[in-house]
Amino acid sequence: MRKLFIGFGLVLLFALVGLRISDPTPVQSLRLVYFDELQKWHPRRLEDLPVRVVDIDERSLAEFGQWPWPRNVLADLVDRLSAGGAAAIVFDVLFLEPDRLSPNRLFLQPSYDGLSEGWDPDTLPDNDRIFAQAIQDRQVILGIASTVNESEGKLPQKSGVVEIGDNPSQGFVRSSGFSIPLPELSDAAKGLGSINMSPYDTTERVRRVPLLWRDANDAVIPSLALEALRVALGQGSFIINGESNASGITRSIRVGSIEIPTTADASLWVRFRPDHPSLYRSAADVFTSSMENLSANFEGRIVLVGTSAAGLLDIRTTALGENVPGVSIHAQIIEQILQGSFLSRTDFVEGVEILVFVVLGGLILWIMSVSGAFLSILTATSIGALIVATSWFLFYKHGILLDVTLPVFGGVLFFSAMTAFQYFVADRDKKMIRRSFSHYVAPEVLHQIEQSGHKLKLGGEMKSVSVMFCDIRNFTALSETMAAPQMVTLLNNIFSALSSEIMRQKGTIDKYIGDSIMAFWNAPVDVDDYPRKSCLAALAMRHAMVDLNLSMDPPPPKDIGIAIGIGMGTACIGNVGSKERFDYSAIGDVVNRAARIEASCRDVGHDILVSEDVMKASEGLAFLEAGQLSFKGVSQRQKIYALVGDDMLCETPMFQKLCALHTSAISAIARGDVEPVDRVEQCETLAQSLNIDLAGFYARLTQRLSDFRD
């Protein structure tokens, strides 16, 4: 049971480890939810950092018209922000098509409020050219977007990339292609950056953002936040630090003097702070504010232009559970980098998580195997609380993301499964015990125990029973030639065969004593004709041993035999032992007498001997008188009989003749008339013709003449 329990536990433990290593979506989701809770508990602190968002909000749309605005308006926005001293102007906006009022557009939308009756397309300003001139030679970054189609042409490379290590860029998040602004705009811009938050579904929570991408043509594309930082710092390239002995692994990205630790695919775990109004300035205010006010708000700052208007569908959910404009997430990434407030989750941390789970599971398994569920729950709860506390401490002090869902939830699942296994195996073991117990007692006894288990107490009742002792002969010599496991197997096979015959005749097995069996009949339930049934069981046991000897391979040097003694009398039948452990057994003089009858088999030379009262109560079976024996503790000698065969043999004329001749020989011996050698030899010859082995019996008979005389 304990080995099976531990074996099942180890299989389950490593199955859960395998599940964690395979990391299916439900496991990932549970882990990410826990990481969100860590950020909610201890978000990044709010500081006044050189980052601002110009928000194209609902008020701005109300004052300046629907989006998209004419690009000459955006050119004016760039002029005013540059005049206010912005270190970099970042558009979280796509400029993929010509302006709707541009002469270069294939068709026009005359819904613009600024147009008057009788407008002439040839007189329209070229707003794309105006916007391109506005951003030319200024620190302006435009957004590009990942697409499912390959990029049309080669992406403009605004920055250099220096790779240190074994080609770390091979591990970047890949996109089939990117949609880029109009050529005149992308050429004029100082930088181009991906506005995409995640390579996954854009509706999910933003937790981790790629800082560098790679397209189908192996071009490296920075994120909008990383490109903004490069341009603001006046750097011409990124330095990517990878592993020297592992391809496609990124450890950090350097922009100027700033080192940004990343995941292996160059992504950044975003450490959020609660959204705050101080980050935002309305675009409407930029157009109407004084130059002094513009300088106070934007000088020396990275300014991101985006929208919070609900109708423009750029609202995202952060790890804190807040719905914020997408542009604010780019801003928070820049803030996080400037603060140096990074989150870390390395391969080493993941390995520690798995190791902790294995140790915790092994500890639970060991405690459950040697103790009860209470100690297991107490230990597991204490260790689980320690793991959670450690995780929170590491996050608070070092920004380390240590996942506790594996050891905690995995531990709960493991404990529950092991508890269920214990319950069902215990139920199975009860059935096994029932089956095992049925080998020792009659089915009637087992039924009585099950029906009235509350009545199992010390003591018993006096009943008339027949008691059998059976000893295995020639087994000791054979066992000396066998290894212990083989000897036990053989002994079990012999006991199984003999016990089955006892049970078949409604006997109750009292106990196994070495290579002997004790059984009795007529208890605890009454058995009709129980002396005869005990004799029939003995004859069946004789035949079972013959079959067993024939089936042995290799055959034993000498056939294994049995010696059986059966007595009849009154015995105390009941539960004998201590209050904690007891056996259903028989105690009384009849037990001693049956044991001594069995011990006499060797001297008598026959394998089955019974007392006189058993013989008289078993009419119809073939018996021969075997003399009178003295038993220790009994004043008078007791007459015993050899059980030769069943009722079919008893009814044959040849056995009747043998029985008469045997009685004549015994009478002659009792009178002391003459030596009965001739008559004994005639009996032996007649027995041989009946195919009955009585050679040893008659050979010993002539040496036991005193057993037949008074």
C-alpha cells in the first residue's frame, strides 16, 4: 500500500511538472493573473518624469473637427511643440494614405468644414508636403504597424543595430511585415517605431511588449517607445547584448548609457503605475496656449501624440486592470526605462519554481505516507504561505516575478489527488482484506463479521465441532534445496490448494502454523453433517496434493505429502486475543486431541486418521481400524481409524472383503492367538488390487501389535 501510494504520487508529481514545462494556455493565464496581482499590490511609483502625452481627446475633436485632422493642422501641432522645446515628438498614429484634402489623393471627401462653396482642387494645399516639411530636421518619430502581409519594399532603417553574442536578433518576435507611412513622411521622420503592444490578440491585457521586432526580410524594427528614447538621447544605434553560447537569446538592450534588461525575445515586462491626469495635455490646449506655457509643459520632454477618444478605438487594459489610451502605455514604458524600474523573470527563476514544487510535492507525499492528513495540510499550508511571502518580498525589493501558482495551486491539486487516491485505495484495500480474510474463515463467518461487527469482542461460545490438523510432509527436505522466495511461493501454492478444499466443505480455517493448517467445522454457524464434511475435505486435500505433485516442474525428488488428524468434541469458539487484535479460533481438549492424532500418522503409516466419534458420525465412508493410542493428558487409550476413501469405495465388494479380512486380522492380534502375518499380507495384496496405498500402514501394523491389545 505505501509503495503503491508513493509510486502513484511520484508519477502524479512528475506529470504536473511536465504540464508546467509544456505550459498550456490555462497555466499561462493563471500565472499572468498572479503577476497582475503583484503589480496591483505594489505598482510603480508616480514621479514627474520628462514624458508627456498630447491627447486628442473628446474636447479636441469637438473644437477641431473629426479625426483624421488635415495634416497641415498636425504640422502646426509639431511647430508649436518644437517651439515649446520638446526633446522628441512621437506620433502614435499611422500615416499610410495621403491626406484627405491633398491633391495627390484619388478622391476627396468634401465634408471638411473648412471648404467653401465652389472649391477648386487645384488650389488645395499639399498638406502631406506641409507635414513633411514640418517634421523635417526635427526629432519626430512616426508609428508603423505590424501586418499579416509582407512589407512592400525595404523598410527605411533610421537606426543602426549592433549585436553582441550569437545572433540574438534571430529570437526577436517576428511579423510578416509592417505598414509604413507615406514615403515623403517616413523619409522626413527622424525615427520609425512599431505601435503594436503585443504579437498576440490586441484585446488582451498588456503585460509584456516587444522592444524589437523582426520582419520577413530580417529587418529589425524598434518599438515606438524604444525609438523615441533613442531619438531623444541623440543616439544613432541600439546595442543588443545576447548570449555567446546560445543563438537567438537577448539579455539586454543598450541605448546610450541606459541598459534595459529584457526577456530572451527582446520583450519588456511593463511595470505599470496607476493612470494619472498629470501625464496628459489636451491637444486643444497646445493650439491655444502661450509659448511660455508650452515651454513649461514640454521643454526637454518626450511628447507622445495619441488619442483617448473612445470612438477611435485605442483603449487598452493594463496589468492593473485599468482601461487607458494606448499611447499612455508607450509613455509608461519610457517612464519605466528612465526610472530603471524593471521586472525580471529569468530561466533561473522558472527553474527554481519547478524545483520548489518538486520539493513541496515530495514533502507532502512523504508526510501523507507516514502521517495523517492534518499534519500534511498544516505543513503544506505553512510552506505555501512561506512561498507566497517570498514571492511578494522578491517582487517588492527586486522586481522579480516568482510564480507561486505552480507550487500553491499545483500543491493543492497534488494533495487533493493524493487524498482521493488514499480514499479509493483504502476502499480497495478493504475489499482486498475481505478477500484475504475469506481465505481464513468460512464465508458465513465473514458475513457474520460484516453484519454484526459491533459484536466482535473477546470471548466465545461452547459448541460441538470437528477439528482438523494438517501437516505437510517431505517439505523440509525440499525447502533446503530452494531459495527462500521459491520456498514461500511453493508453500503458498500448497496452502491455497488445501484451503480451497476446506472452504468447499464449509470449514473455517483457524490458523496457519508453519507448514501446518488448523481448521474446524460447525462454527460460527451450524453445519449439517459436519464430521462427514471434515472427512470429505481431508480426502479432497489428499487428491489436491497428488495433482500438485504432478504439476511441479521440475518434479520434487520425493512427493510432498500431508498428514491429517481429525477429532470431534466440544470447544470454546470465539474471538481470542487482545482488545486491539484478536482471531476467531477454537480452544479446548478436542483441539489437543486432533493435533495428537495428526502427530500419530507417521507411527501408524497412514496420511488421514480420525477419532472414533468422527468415524461413527461419518457413516458410509471407508474406514479401517488403526488401533488404540495413548495421548498425553488422557488416562485411557483412544481408538483411532484410518480414513481410506469415500462412500463409493466403501460400497465396493472388494473393500467390503478387505474390511472383513482387516477386522479378522485385528481380532486375532487382540486375542494374541497367533502372529497375523499371513492375514496382514492378504490385506495388503487386496488393497493393491483396489489401487489403495496401504503398504506403509500394514508394514507398521505388524510392529504395533500392542496398540490392538487391551
